[in-house]
Amino acid sequence: MEEQKERERKEMKEKERRAKEKRRKRKKAEVYITRHVAAILQRQEFISKLARAMMMFGGPSHRLVAQIQSTARVLELELSCMYLPDVMWISFEDSATGTSHVKFIRQGSALDIGKLGEVHGLYWDVIHDVISVSSASAALDALMRKKPLYNFGQLIFLGGMCSASICSVSFSGSFIDCLVSFPLGALLVTIQLLSVRNELYSNMFEITVATLLSFLSAALASTTHFCYSAVASSSVVLILPGFIVLCGSLELSSRSLVAGSVRLCYALMYSLFLGFGLSIGAELYQTVGGHGIYGATDYSCGESHSSDGPWWQRTPSLWWAFLTVPSYSLFLSLRFGAVLRQKELLLLVAISCIGWVTNHFVGTKFPNQSDISAAVGAFAVGFVSNLYGRFFEGNAFVVMITGILFQLPSGLGNGGLFNFVSDQTSGSSSSYSSGFDTALQLISTGIGLTVGLGISLVVVHPIQSRRRAAGVFSL
């Protein structure tokens, strides 16, 4: 009897031990599943925040989908995504359960060189296991909530300096043309910053500000001391659709047909809006003043700049480019959020100067061929930027932005939008034809930039590498 009781007692203990072990394993499995699901949700949240941050700070839209997908592969997530301008759909899929979770992200974009570089740094650290996903998500949150680097007054000053420094080097403006371009450029940035507070006015911002600046430029030109085309061109240089054309061309070349077509069509209409606003301002001045605009078709400023006049009214020597080209590159980089005390700022200015020198001297050999000069200039910019990205572990896209945007004012050179303005104010029946010609000229310049960037990428990265993918097409 005692042996039987002892045997039963041992069997009971064994059953309790097995039940306890089973409960422990079940609890461990539940903890694992909970942690696993939480980890997946953290990774999905990081993907969503990365996409929003890249869209917010003007990341390379032609590589946004591929960038998100490559990040998902590293994080072992199944997803598919689709991008349209300012909109992205991300579908997170679970093959085990056959379910999917779709996120819709709508985010306007504004180029910010400094924050874009920080986003790329976080992206690079995550895919190379330098930091955790949760830490990167928190850093992205802080970055997207961070205040702008420069305050209201500083941005106004930078806008005025951009207009003043580019007036002589790209539009043949004299010293006093540069001086009056400063307040006009500052006025444009002031209205631009204030228009964000009024959604209704922001839709009409480009037309109204182009009208105002064209009217003021025509009034200044009536004194015969200022060049209308130089002052008006330099005052609106910060709202030219250069970045839109560049992104659209890159998207089309990357086979993103829908996004690229939408963006290029928008750039086409945007150019016509600008030309329409400039022509309204010119016609308004003709109506008020009762006479035509002095030097309206004088794109080289020969009428207002006399060789016998004082030094401040003459077309400056090309040697002034040693001052104005680095100045414009510096102020344009700062206007788009570059950090003043970082080494990338020096690279931005140096690469931009290389691009301008190449574009200028090629343009002397191929006059009125802005697409060819833009292609060669973009090749020079892309070649140096990709070399920096490959051998110094830098961000090629960020350091080339200023150099590429410097090529786009050539879309206004040799007349540009002012062909449309002069035809419109003279009542020519072919005014809208010239307007479309100008828009197509701007697009051809963007295509030249795309070709130059593509060739430079192939030269620097002849063999594609997943480990090192930092070029403009594989940022």
C-alpha cells in the first residue's frame, strides 16, 4: 500500500511538473508573439515616418519607392508602395495570415538640405544596424517637429542676397541693378513666407507676386538707369520651377511615368503662370504710365548700360563671377536650409562653381543650346558629387542640389519668359505660342540635366552595388 501511494505521489508530481512546464512554454510563446508583433509594428512605423520625412524635406522622389522597398528588405518586412506627387500608399502585407494593412501618406514637400542630410544619415544607420529602429523613429519625430534653422528675418535677407548676387552673372545686370534686386528678392520671400498662413492666397501666390515685381521693375526701368529684364528676372529667380522640372525629368528617366508626367505638366503650366503674371505687371505699368517699357526686349541690357556711362551702370566684367557665383551658391544653399558650420556647405559652393564654369564655357561654344550646356554642366556636378559619395561616404544628392539648381536660370537667359511678356504686351497673336516655347525650353534644360546626371552616375558607379547605393539614382 505504501509503495502504491508513493508511486501515485510521484505520478502527481510529474503531472504537475509537466503542466507547469507547459504553462511556462505557453507563456514564453505568448511573450515571443507579443514582442514579435510589437517589433513588426515598430518597423512599420519607422517605414512610414521615413517616407513622410523624405517627402517633407524634398528627398529624391524618383528613388523614394525603391528606397522604401530596400529598407523594408533589410527590416524583413513585406510591403508594396506607390508614389504620386505629395502622396504615397504603403501596403504592409502578412503572407502567414494573408492580410494586409494599407497606410495613406499625404505630405507636401519643401527642400531643406540640412534636414534631408540628417534623414539620409538615419536611414543609412538603420539599414547598416548602427542604431535601432525605435531610436531612429524617435529621431525622425524630433526632426520633423524641429523649428526651421533660420528665422523670418534671416530668410528675407538670404532671399534678397540670392537675387542681388545672380543679377549680374546670369542676366547681365549692372551694379545698381544688383542693388535694386535685393529689396525685390526680399519682398518676394516676405510674401512667400506670409502666404503660407492663407491657403486661398497661396494658390495665387506666383501670379500675384510676378505681377507686382514686373510692375516695379518696369517702373524702375522707366528711369533709363535700370535694365527691366535683369531686375525682373533676378527678382523671381527663387520661384522658378527648376526643382520641379528636375524631379519630373528624373522620374521619367527612372520609368516613373505617372509621377513624372504629372510633375512636368505642372511645371509647364507653372511656367505659363509666371509668364502671365509678368505680362500682367508689364501691361499694367503701360496702362498707368501711358508709354511702353524701356528696354522690354533688351535681354542683354545694351540700351540701359552705356559703355560711356558711370561704372555702376555698365555691364560688369566676367571677372566679377569670381565673387558673384560663389555668393549666389552660398546664399542659395543657406536659403534651402544648409547648415552654416558644416563641411557640406563648402562642398555645395565648390561643386556649384564647377557646374557654372562648365555650363558657361560650353554655352559660349553652343549658343542658344541650353540643353547641351545644362547636360555638360550637370555631368560635371554629378561626377564630382558621386565621387564624394563613393570615396568619402557622403550624400551625393545633397551636395549636388545647389549646383543643379544653378543651371536652371539658363531657362530665362537670352529672353526666356520675357519673349512671352514682350509678345503679350505688344498684342501679338503668337504670344501663347512663345509662352509654350519658353516652357519647353525650360523642360529641355531639365532633360539635359537628367542626361548629364545619368551619365555621371554610370561613369562613377559602372557596377551596381546594393552595399553602396548613394548616387542620385540610387540614393
